[in-house]
Amino acid sequence: MLLTSRVFRTAALAGAAVALLTFTGCSSLNMTTGSSLDKGVSLQGKLHGGSQPVSGARVYLLAANTAGYPTTSTNASVSLLTSATGSTADSIGYYVTSDASGSFSITGDYSCSSGQQVYLLALGGDPGLGTENTHIGLATVLGDCPSSGNFLATIPSLYVDEVTTVAAAYALSGFAVDATHVGAPSASHSIALTGIRNAFASFSLLADNGTGQAKSTTGAGNGLVPQSEINTLANILSSCVNSTGDTSTTDSNCSTLFTNTTSTGLSTGTQPTDTFTAAMNIAHNPAANIDNLCNLQPGIGAPYAPVLSCSSSALPNDFTVSIRYPEAGGSSLTDLAVDSTGDVFVTSSGGYLAHYAAGSGYTETRQTLGGSLNSVAIGTNAIYVSDSSDNQIYVTSSSASTPTVFSTKNPSATATTPAGLSLSADQTKLYVCDTSSPGGVQLYGTDGTLTSESTGYFNQPMKTAVDTSGNVWAANYNNGTVGEMTSTGGTVSGEPSSGRSFPYSNGGSGVAIDQAGLVWMTGSVGGAAGQISPTGSDISGTSSTYRYTSGDSGQYYPYGVSIDGASHAWIANELHSSVQAISETGATAAAISPKGGFQPSNPDASTIAAIAVDNSGNVWAIGKHLFEFVGAATPVVTPVVASLNSPYTTAAAKP
């Protein structure tokens, strides 16, 4: 169902065995074998800690491994530098050394294969204080190794500093344990390799590796980047980089940084030993120790500006990094979904389907389909969209000029009001929520043939989800229950005619299924989320073990829900005391996001209506505009229907 757990998110996963996944219908792509290895030429760069050059640093060129998700002891990043550097290889690999001006040169010293995902790491060096700081870790991202085997034509020079280090940490967050352990599942997993390729490419949305500066807008100019936040994080790292690296006293800059950036964000986690790993740990635990980290940002004379306020009375809510993609036209955005390439599709009450293409920096194109679009579901070869004003379903694709249309009718030929959509694993059945009162769940063939409408245990269902046995679950808005039917619309043994209730919830609005088969439901009216077991028993009850109410993890009128690769629930909050927020909740009750939730860096003063996780670990949410929380989650298989065909193992939960 899901890729696997992001092992770095919890120490308990460090030694866990991860089963290889296979995906139906996905071709094999091997990034490391069968490719010719060409010598790279003339890659120049400079290392800087703030405005000061870093001399004597060891500079490595590394590629993400494709042998499986990394831990601190297995599946390390692949060293690309060769003995031509003239250095002696250490435990990481061969390296070149920066000179007195911070400059380094990689000429005929490396080999990379087309398609390998490449980043540069610099460790140690003197930041201008006359002594080596062994805790310096600076990084930048080069991305896809070109077919020529070298980066001469695409990246003639690099400027590596704390800004590029922060951008690299967030971009690679979904696939990284620490500075030298970055990787994805086996090279035969083309969906996972697409995810890591997109993750490396997302670096360029945040920073420029030629200038070392944070961007204010994405390269295509269509996204607002939180430049001040990236600069603030860079300044926090610089407090350690531009020091002697002393950790012998608890109040030194490096000691303070490492104490507050453990692998779990808690005192029991593993402390980093370099600033790049520290940045990764902030990305993994963006709500941890905000005040202590903010105190490390220099006041007057900070190397990077503009910055966030870090005063005790105006601390940032959290350190998630989110990009806002402004939506022109003034229509309400209603739903979103992600396909196997990482492209995002958003429906609008204005009748258009917006397509944000990952390969183009998420530039937007539109298809005008109908009156008021409500929901979207993505299959392998088609996109299904419901229109709640014209009572129709549109079948289209990212390149279609004219969609296929079929009307939604119940068996008595009365027009319905279609909403949530989902597909069976074999993509021969389309399940449509009929939100007319009392409504039901309709079963269509993907050719538009209506087979049945199941009522009884459904009452104005809003969203549906299909489990691995093929049964269909729906959240009922009218009475706050969740209903279940078989894949053919039949009754499930023991299913109450009115659906299964959550005693603390009302206004069922979202439904999703996690790795263990637990069914998550959100209740936007009752302000809570809860779980039902795969056999249909209410394990939420009135206890707090599986119940998440207003205020927990920042939830407030939770509306949509999506599950990531660690079985964490990501929740869109319809209302949040006039503050936009999404929430992250652990598989078994731990509140991960803070009381204020995770808030967008550039909020738009509207509610969050829907949420989805992509195969790079980015979390997407819609308010008036589209938001991308970069690297915030554990990657998943996309589209959702593809995950139903995938074997998976239940992973340990993040604390």
C-alpha cells in the first residue's frame, strides 16, 4: 500500500528490515548498472560559512543509493570521486580539498551514470579562525547526472553555504538519514525512483546552487518561497559553522545546535555531529525546540537576510518549509490528488482542473470541464473528476483536449450530487459518493455503466477509500458515521444499517486507510478524527488512544485526511481559529505537529480543504491556493490506486 517507513524518523526503525516492493505495471529502471561511466570534467565551486571562506574542507561527490532505504549502518550514499583526486579514500570515499579562498575543483576526478541523483557534501575545514571545525557540514544538490556523465554543461560552478545546506536538507528529507546516508528502494522500483528524482529536483525550487542564495519565488516564478525562513535556518547553522566547533561546554553554539536537533527531536534521540545532519533533523522534526534554535540566530551582523523574527514574543510556529502556488481566478479549490510522476491535480468550484507538473517546477495548466468540480481520483491511465452542479463524471488525462462524460443517475433515474471518488485496484470499478439525501455509494464501470447504488449504511457520504481486500469505506456527513460495502456493492457481515458510529464525532468528511488496514475518519463538525479496525470494530471509543480531538496535533474541525508511508495521518483542518494549519498524527496516538498544527509559510487566510502526500514525501494542501510542504512526510506510492496492488510491511511508528 505504501512505500515504507522513513527509517530516519525514529531510532526504533534503524535496524528494521524493509521488504522490497514490486509495483504492478511498472517497468524496471536500474540507475547503477549497465550504464557507461564517463569521466566528468571541470566542476568548480566555493565553500562559505556565511561570508567567510572555508578552507581545508574535505569535499565529496555523492549519489543516492538505490539498494534500499538507508539506515546509519546500511545503504550509504555512493561515492563518485575516484583515485584521480590524489587523496586517500576515507570511510566516505575519495575527496578533494578546498583552498584558502574556499575554492575547490573537480576535473577528471569523478564518474557518474545517467540518472544517478547527485549531491555534494563538504565536511570539516577552517572557517577563518585559524583552526579546523570538525563539525562543519555543508551541502548542495546537483540532481540528475547528465547522459554525458558530467555536469559541465549544466552546472559550471557551485557556491556552497548554509542556505544551500538547508535547501538540500529539506529537499532530500524523505530519503535521508544523515549527511552520508541518502537513498531509495531498489532500482527496480520505478515509482520510488521517480519520487527521489523529484525530491532532488525540488532543491532548485528553494535555492540557487550557483549563487548560494535562497529564492523568493520558484524558478518558473509561479511559487512563493519562504526566503526569510530559509535564511533564518541558515543563520542558525552558521552559528556553529563560523566557530571553532567547540562542544566541550554545553552552552557553545555547536553543542546547543546538536542538543536541540537530535534524530527524534527529543533528548533521547541521537545527536548529529555535523551541521548538514542537524539541518536534516530539523526538517524531520520541525516542531522541536523552536525557541532554543531561534536563540542561535545572530542578531546584528547575521550573514543572511531577510529573516524571521525570533524574539521570545514572536517565535515561528514551526520550521516546516512550504511553497505557496497562487491560484488565479478567485474560485474555491475543492480537492487534489497526485499521480505516479509526482504531478498534482486540483479541482475547482469554477469548473476547471488545474495540473501542476513536477517536471516543470509545478507550472500550472488547466482544463475547463464543467460547472462546479468536487473531487478527483487518478488511475494509471485516466483521471476521474466529479461535477456536483451538472451531476456528471468527467474522464480525462493530463493531455486530453476533450474529456469523456457520463451522467450520474441512481437506479430510479433521479439525478445525484456526485462527490468523492475512488477506484478499485484493477481499475475496472469507479465508486462515486452520492451526497443527495440520504444518498449512497454508486458503483460504475469505468466505461460509465451504472451497476448499483448502495444505501442503508451510507448517509450523505462525502469521501470513499478502498482497502486491500477491495471493500469500500465512506465517511457519512449527515450522521458522522462510516459505512462499508463489498467491492460489488454488497453488505459486509455485521455492518449496521446506519453505519458504524464514532461517539465523539459528527460531520464525516474524510476517510483513508493506513498500512495496518485501520480506517481513519475525520469529522469536521465534531472536530475529531478516529479509527476503525479492519473488521469494523470501533477502536476509537471514548479513550484517547485512537482518538484525536480539537487541539491535539493542532486539529480543529478536521476535514480531509491522507496517510503517509509511516502510517501517519496528515489532516486538513477546515477551521483553525482563523489560522491555516495542517496536522500530523502518529499511528497510535502521538501528537507530532504542535498545538498550532503546521502552518504555511505564506498563508492565504482561508480554510484547508484537502490534503495529499506524494512519492517524494511532500505534503500538498489546498486553501484558496495550493501549498507544498517540502519533504514533510514519508513518501508513498502514487496514485493511491497503485498502492492497492503493492505488498507492504507494517513499519514501526515514529514516536
